[in-house]
Amino acid sequence: MALKIRIKHNYFQDALRLMRISKNAREIEGVKKAVAVMATDKAKYAIEDAGLMTAEIKETSGSDLVIAVEATSKELADQAIAQIEGLISTDTAESRTGSEIIGQELKVVNIGLDIFKDALEAQDVKVVQVDWEVPAKGDEKVINILKKMV
């Protein structure tokens, strides 16, 4: 078996699209395992569970794209990685073409994790970060009091 890893730092991609691309790669004859995921803690756990974890993957952050393929040969693993990257690039290019048709620059409002903002900025996307926290730090008693005040 041959394991091939590709990491793209600060390269945010949609998780659902990556799941579809991963599924397509696993259907290639000779490919035993294939994943394309954002390197979140949950995804790293799944990579570990699948037996694909490497020291290089352990060092990634949630804004990094990780592609891992285990195949019957190094050549087949290389081909699968290339196919996955091609699908990701094609989808990205199509998305950009769609925004060009509209004639507007992509602008994002991010409510949540800074790593998403950082990954988008690394791709030259204009991002406004909204600092948001759970009201009353999730304390149900305080939340109920606040609701009564409105």
C-alpha cells in the first residue's frame, strides 16, 4: 500500500463539496482510502481513525486543506491526489466564474471562528469578522432573565 498526502495551507473549502470529491476518489479502482478535508480537530480524529494520520497532518490547522490517499501503488495514489486537486480547482474556478458573471467581487461576513476568516483572506477574499459569543455564556438562568427584560 502507498500513502500520499497533500496539504494546502490556508485553503478553505466547503466541507460538503470535499465529502463528495472524497467519495468520488474512493470509487477509483485500487484506491483503498481517500479523504479531502479541512484539518479541524474532528477531521483529524477521523483521519487518525482511518489510519491515515502522519506527523505532517498533525501539524495542520483548521484552515488547512488535507488530502490523503491510500492506494495499491504510489502511481495510483499520485493519480488520485491529482484527480482530487483537479476537482477542487475546477469547482473553485467555476465558482469564481459565476461571481464574475454577476460582476461583483466576493465579500464575506464571517460569524464564528477566526480560522475561516484567515483562510478566506489568504485567498484574497474581503472578509468582515463579527465577534460573537453565546449570550450569557450559555447560562440558561441568565438567558431566561434576559428574555423577560425584552
